[in-house]
Amino acid sequence: MINIADILIEDKRWNDFRLQNLADKTFGIIFENLILSSKWKISILACNDAKITELNAEFRDKPTATNVLSWPNYNLKSQQVGEVPKKPSLSVYEDDSLGDIAISFDTCKREAADNNVDFIDHIIHLLMHGCLHLLNYDHINEADAIIMEELETRLLKVMGISDPYLENK
């Protein structure tokens, strides 16, 4: 397996869940399906609600806990709403890092329990969601949300994980 993720574990509870393997497998499937170089890297901060609340307040002016945050290094957005973002190319960019993701153990665990979803499946979904944000997929408007959710659903199916958006359809 290719080592894509560079992980900083700030909350030791993450140590029990093979986050490196989950992230590398998830990102590898995304890169393979979107035909992206496996040489891209993604940094992950595996933290708790206190830290993600701090980050959410600092970067989004929302002083509340959330499940995952993403900071893309490149603007790959399409010029049109409802169009797929451009693909990053290592030949265009000097840095091989797509960006940074922070993921909160507390919120992930709570959401998985509240939605009766396997915790590992939920982690994979959130890592995928964060990675797609790094690739400039978004869900701010309905047209872009449809593209992102359909892609997530298709990729999760490849991994044997059911559609997390089924209730909303």
C-alpha cells in the first residue's frame, strides 16, 4: 500500500483504529478512481472536539465542534457551478501536498453512534469527504452537492460501505 497520509495523532484514542491504513486505503481508492498520481500527499491531524472547535473558530468563525475540516493547497474549482473541479497535476505544482485535514474523534464517534453506523466506516467516509474537499469538491450549493455526494457514494461502494446519504434521497 502506498503511503499517502502524513498523520499527526494528537488524541491517543485514534491509535486503536489503524488510521494510517484507513487513510492510505481511502485516498488510494480516490486517486485510482479519479486517475490522480499516487505521489500526492495529505496531512491529517487526528484530534478531539476541543482542538477541532478551536480550528473551526479560527478558520471558519464557527466556535463549535465538527467532524472534519479541510484546507486545500490548490484552487481547482471549476468556473461553473455544478461542474467537476479540475484535476491537480504534479507537473504544474511544486509542492506534492494536496492540503491538510483535521478529524475529531469525539464527533466521529458520536455521529456513528447517533446514526447507527460502523465507526470505521464513518471514519473512512469522513476521510474521503475531507480528501474530496482538498480536491475542491464542495456542497455549498445543490448542484455541487449532488456531484460530491454521488462521487462519495460511488467510491464508498467500491470500499463496501453503504450510501451515507440514503436518508436524504
